[in-house]
Amino acid sequence: MLRVAFRVSNENNSGRGHLSRCIAIRKYFSEHAIWFLDKPIKDLNIKFKKNDKFIIEESIESIDNLEKFVLEKKISFIIVDSYNI
């Protein structure tokens, strides 16, 4: 099974462009995805697929949780959209 991860900047200073791009790309995958974000998403107008999972990193530069999932072989490939990583 293909396992897609997105490491996306969604902190206030980055705007919504990073997240919007990744959501557009996400539509092309039928499998569930794992989103690694800077902070929880509070905008209820953003549409994610039902089975997607969300994990909050420790900081805007962090990939610690993402790295853990990669080492456990739970991810096939990663899409990164962030100025800080």
C-alpha cells in the first residue's frame, strides 16, 4: 500500500499557499495520507479526506515525528512544502 506523507508549513507567517498546494496534490491519491503540520488546523473550510491523519511537529523546523514514521517504514514517500525545512 502506498503511504503518502505531507510535511507542510501552516504557521501564521507562511499564509495558506503551502497548505492549499498540498491539498490540491492530495486529491490525486486514493490512499489515506499523514499530514505533519506546524500547528493544529482551525479553519473548518479546509477540506481533507476523511481517513487522513494529522500530527503536529514540535516546531516549524522540526521533522522529528516525520522521521520516526519513515524509520518505522510507515511512509512510502514524502511531499514537503515549507520554507523552514
